[in-house]
Amino acid sequence: MALTAYPNPAHDAVTLALTTSGALTDAALEIRDALGRLVAQPALTGATISLRVRGWAPGLYTAVLRLPSHAPATVRFVISNEQ
């Protein structure tokens, strides 16, 4: 299982893409800021999800995907105000 984020750094939106051979049943996705605070728990409806991040504080974020019977997959991405 692998989780990727693009574009990185992101300005308006970031896409998270999951590569797995299993189903996404009971999957949980969390987005945390650099201090570990939970900032979003988007619902997973498929192997990719686009998050609108305009208005989020600039900095480093971590996406953590948890699936039963799998180790958590993580990816870090940066939100920047610069374009």
C-alpha cells in the first residue's frame, strides 16, 4: 500500500492517491499539521481524493491512511502561499 500527494508544494488543492490491491472498506484518512493536530478527516470514495487547501495555514502536513490488516501509509506535503 502506498500513498502519494501532488502537487507538492500545494497552493489551492492537493490530490492524495492510494495504490493498494485491497478494497477501501473501513479505511480512515487523517490529515495532521506539523504539530500533530487533526485538521481534516475526509471521506474516501475512491483511490484518489482532491482536497481544497486554500485558506489552510502554510506549512508541513501529514496524511495518514489506515486500513484494517495493513500498516498505516503516510505521506507528507507542504502548503505554500507562494505561487
